[in-house]
Amino acid sequence: MTNEEILEKVHTALTSREMMIPSEATLKDEIENARLAINIQRRVKADTAILPEHVSVWVELCIEAISKYGAEGETSHSENGIGRGYDNASPYSMATLSKIIPRIGVI
């Protein structure tokens, strides 16, 4: 799947959730960052293609990162009596990253 196809999927997901839609350049940066995070988790080279079974995780990682805008690096955030907590300070949750299972012998 190409970055352009992922861009469309992320844009559609953000629209359906009625979330802020960043600029196209920002979306492309988030898509690339998520791709790198997936390949690190898979323990493969950074430029390795994303497997079809990881496409939904790729989109999910992008949305997670965008939803944390304004709370980057925080493990909790409270504003106007509303609190949010995160399992780590990363833009991606451990729960989502754990969906990426490396294939043995894939390099």
C-alpha cells in the first residue's frame, strides 16, 4: 500500500471521527513516522514495505499521534476539569504497538 493510499485512509478516519485534520504535509509526516515505528517494532529495515495485516495499525498509529497534539511527551493531561491519561509519553500507545508482531526470519 502506498503512502497516498494511507493518506486517504487517515483523512477518512479523521473525518469520520470529526477530528481536526492537519495540513497534508503534517499528515504525510505522521504517516512516515508511523511507518518507521511499525518497522522498528517488526525489527526490519526502516524502508521495508508495510505488510497488509499492518495497514489498519498504521492508520491507528497516525490517528493516535494526531489526537495527542498539544499533549506531546505527557503521560497525563488535565484541562478545564477533563483529564486524559496515556500509558507512555510516546505518540503511540503500547497497546497499539503490541498489535505488530514481528515475523521470524523476516529481514
